[in-house]
Amino acid sequence: MPARSTSTRTIRRAAIGALALAAGLLLQTPAAAQDRSLIPADIKVAGDGTSAALTWSAVPVDGVTYRIVRRAETEKTGIDLTKPVSETFFVDAAVTAGLTYFYQVIAVFRDGTSASADPVTFVAPVVASQPIVAKEVPRLPTAVTGITVQGTLKSAEVRWQSVTGALSYSVKRSLGDLLKKTTSGITTTKWVDNGPTGDGFAMAGTYIYDVTATLSGGTTVSGQGTWTRPDPVCTAPPADQAMIALLNPPAVTWIGQIPEVSGFFWPQNKSSLIVAYRVERSLQGTNLWTLLATSCDGTLGASSTDYMFLDRSARAPNTTYLYKLTGIGASGQAGAATLPYTSPNPSAMHWLSQTISGNTVTMAFRYEAPSTNAPQLPSANFYVTAPYGLNQLVAVPNLGHSGTPGSACWTASGCSFVVTGVPSGTHTFTVTASWISGPIVLAKISANTTVVIQ
């Protein structure tokens, strides 16, 4: 077969292309932008006989835009195909099959300078009897996806899928309308949240994390993840762990000296770093502590404003005990307060007399406080009850019959009262004194007497 010859037309086309590039027919890179990192790179062209799709890597500078210049082999000068665009792709829908094109991508900066890439050659293919479909043009991302949050009381780690073209990320944390904070300039796909003050998460609830990716040209896309803070644990801190004054429990208010029960309450400060409490008791001088209640297992009472601890376990009268209230922080650190308490001597109720006349009974009783280390006076009315249906108010403890405190039921003669209409039979009458705090009956003492009606 004879050797192929090069046509005059082919030689002419190559010469024209070389002369055009050499003569600077396409835009050139100015001296102010010769940094190679500022020149568009990885330029690729693909297409068919009707269109050509260009893609390139973004220049890592805020506010940069791009222009695309094209010159065909049949043209003497290049033409500017675009206004400045922020995307890193472009489709030229006006190519002719069989022609050769030279494309040049130019980065335009905010200060007016520009940086031009070297021209890239593209020959529009000729396909017989069927059009050539251009490759799919890359699309800009629309959201940050794959956001997950895992954590403990001490910290939470936020992760997400990498976003194509992202220059940096920011994460905003919030708990409803509280604890809002935004961290910017993140260059990895994870971020660790050490809590609102850097000491963990004292406030319970579901935290919201908004992750935003910043793309070239200043555009952004976002996504959201949530995390519910786990419940605290009330494990005792290590014996050698230093106590932190910042985590010491607030001052407590004692309920007063009451028979067979002791206790105190303190404010529930929701902005505190403390997430859990422990209450322990020790007999003074022994240094042996017994756990009595915690805020983790429901044995420590709490209202919307206060915590309350009540100790109903057996204790010797007129004895000093130590209560240790430990506050545990979200990061595992702790503080403690030691509270001394001396239990009172016991009070008693005594029946003094009973007189029966038909179905009427006249009775007397006395509330008897100890002579030393007595508890406070009862805080509720004295009531007398009997199984046949009697429930009779006898006296108000703090106001005797004369209207002055302490002048009635705790005197030598005590309080007397009359019950009429007592049915025949044997009846047990019970007199009770109570100590009450709000709706809670803290303690009671009572005494019984038997009456026989013929």
C-alpha cells in the first residue's frame, strides 16, 4: 500500500493554529498572577459533534470567577464565550463536527487581575448516522449529608460526608433557643464539642448541630444533625480525686429537728455545671459512709425548683451524724459538702383519763416533749380517730385553748375533749400529732386507748 501523504490543507491548518497561539491571540496571564496555584488546572474537554463540555479545578481564592475563550482552527482570533461565572464547568453548544477547537480557561480575581491556563485542544468527532451525547456535566452539591453525632456527658463528636469543592466548614450548636455557638474555619469532616463552657453538657435535652460548607465563589450548602444528651450516672468519684469548689453543692436548708426523720433541701440550679447528686451518711468519728440516695435512681426527690432529701432510716436519738452531699460535674469532676446533724430525743403522746357516761366519753391526752434536745413542736392539728368512723379535730398544736402557743396539750393537764354518740362495744381511740412540710407528712406520733360502751 502506498504511503499516506500529508495534504497541503492539513499543513496549513497546523501552521495557522501554531501562529495563532504564538501571536498571543488568546488571553495571556499577567505578571501579577504568575503563581501557578492561582491558574485553573486539570482542564478536561469531552463532547460530540454538536457540543463540548469543559471542567476544571477551582482556584482556592475567595471571590474568583472564570471566563472561557475559544478559537476554532478556521478562525484567526479567539472569542469570549462567557460572562464571568463561579462554576467550574461550562458547555459549548456551538461546535461543528470535524473541526479542531482551542479552549482557554481564565481565572478573574476581585482586584481585576487574571490568570490564564494553557490552551486545551478538542477535536469535535464525526459519528455517522447518530448524534453523540455529551457526558453529564458535574453539578454543584446541594447539601451537607451524612451528619452523625455521638457523645457522652463530657463531649460530643460531629461527623459528616465530605462536600465536593468545599473550602471550609462551620458548625452551629444550639439547644432550642439556648447555648448557641458557631465554630468556623473547620477543614476536616469532624468536630468535637466539649460543651457550652468546655466542661461538658450540664443541661439535658436534644442538641441541634447545623453543618455548613463554604464553596468557591462564597456559596454555601448546609445540613443538620441532632443528639440527645445521655442521662448522668451517680458513681462515686475516686477516693483520690480532688474536690473542686466550683462543683460544691449550694447551701442547704434543714427541715428542722423532727422525730424519726431528718432532711434538707437545696435549689435546683439548672445553669450549674452539676448534673447529679449523691447523699451519704456517717456516724461522726467513724469515717464509714453509707449511700442513702442519688438523683440518678429516683431516691432523691426533686421538684421544679428544689431537690429534697429525707432520711427515715433508723438512727439513735441525741446522736451526731454527718451527711455528705456530693455534686458530680458533666466531665466527671466533683465537689462535696459535709453537713452535721444531731438527732433529737423522742417525744411521746399520753392518754391521761377517760370518763364514760352512757354513749358520751370525756377523754384527755398530753403531748410530751423531752426535757433536753427536743424536736420542734408538731406542725399540724391533733386528731382523734376510731374505727367506727370518728375523725375529730381536738386542738391546734401551736395555739392552745387560750389562743397562745404552748398553753394546752403539752401542759401537765393536757387537752380534754368530749365525744358523743359512741356506739355500744369496744372501741380503740387513737390520738395523733403530725409534722408537715407543704403537702408532705414528714413524721407522726400517736397513742391508743380502749373504751367500752355497754
